[in-house]
Amino acid sequence: MKKFMVITLLIFSILLLPTRGTYVCHAENDCREVPIIMYHSILKSKKGAYTVSPDEFKSDLLELKKLGYESVFIQDVINYCNGTGSLPEKPVVISFDDGHYNNYTYAYPILKEVGFKANLNVIGSFCEFSTSSGNCDNPNYSYLTWDEIKELKESGVFEIGNHTYAMHKYKPRFGIGKLPNEDAETYKNSLTADVLKLEDKFYSQCGFKTNIFAYPFGKYEKESGSILSQLGFEAFLTCNEGINKLTKGDTSQLGHLKRINRNGTLTSQQFLKNSKLNNATSK
Ligand SMILES: [Zn+2]
């Protein structure tokens, strides 16, 4: 009986082993594992779950480079999934949420120095406030102005995504979540109006539109993706933790791309080890 239990336990532990590393990409398919690392603030003055120091950020990029990773845009991921583009053997996406001014002061020069690029998803109302109030140059709390967003986009170092105009809030709705008893039509109209307001700002202030959407707080409803797809969005970033396993010509994963939060209380080595990026293989 004891032996039987030991064998049963052994079988269960094998079944429960993390699937990473055993990911099978069939030889006839072109596949990639694509980690998307999510950052928020880059600050010298503090560290936290959403705040990484400039030194640690630089160390992340250098370590990733040493491990053979090449940074790509979400647009490259879109092109790969729809079959029109390719990805390097070990791609990685560096992703920033919210549009903090400290991304401009600290992350931008480091990205240029290391030769990496990044995805940046901004909150429209915060950028509008920075631009109109002139309260825009404190790395501790300011957000990017439209001119800075334009500059970052035109530099070729950043691609820009939509993180809603004014729905990055806990109340009355949680992010783009539905209100209690909200009917489908009202929900669709509210989401559409907000997201297009930021698209219009991008176009009038910075001269571009985007097809990338990052869900505030990672919150979405079952109909969110189809509403946003009708507006032209092609890739959707969640806060679901994990590494994406993508196949060329298969767009099914673009609706819910996973990201790995870069917790700033960890060192680069700890973070890369915890996220299993220190020994990742592309296939
Ligand atoms: Zn956010």
C-alpha cells in the first residue's frame, strides 16, 4: 500500500512539473517563445513591485543581451503571428505601462545605449494633464507630454500603445470592466468613445495611431477584444503572468498576450531566474 502511494505521488509530481522546457514546437511549424517583460516606473529614489532602479534596468538589458535575447516590438510579434514577418531566435519585448516621465529620463538613454527597443502604453488623460498644466518634469510623479511621446515614437526606440484615455481607474468601473447591470450597447459605446479619444489625441498631437492595446490592471470582459478589434486593434496586452508560445501564421494568441511583471525589489539575477529567462530556449 505504501509503495502504491509513493508511485502515485511520483506520477502526480511528474504530471505537475512546469510545462516550460517541454514545450513542443512541431518541426513543420515556425515557433517562438516570446517573453514580454512589464515595467512601470524607473526611479533612483525608490524600489517596489512596480518601480525598478535605472541601474537594475540597465543590468536587466545587459543580462538579456548576454543570454542571446534580441528586443522586438509588439508590432514585430503581430507581423510574425499574421505570417508577414519574422522574429529572431530569442525575442524579448520590453514593455512599459502608464507613460511615466521617468521612462523618458532614465529608460530611454539606457535603451539607446544597449541597443534595445521598447513598447510603451500611455494613459491619455495623464499625458493631457502633463501637457496642459506644465507640471511635466518631475521623474517621481510626472507623466509624458504629447511632444515627448512624439519624440519617443519618432526615435524608433519606442512603439506606442493605447492604455485608455480615462479608464485607468478603480471607480466607477474597474479599468475597462463593465458596470453592474450595464447593457452591451452602453458598454460598447463607453469603451469605444474613451479609446478613440486617445487615438484622436495620438493623431492630432503626435501624428500616428496605434493598433496595440494594453488592458488597465489587466482587466477585460469577454466582449472587450471584439469591440477593440473592430476599432483596428490587433494586439492586446494583459497582466496574465507567463511566456507566450507563438506560431507563425497563428494570430490566436494576440488577443491575450501574457507579460511578466518586473518586480523592482528583485535583482536582475533573481528576476531572470524566477521568470526562467536565464536558460530559455526559443523552441
Ligand atoms: Zn496601467
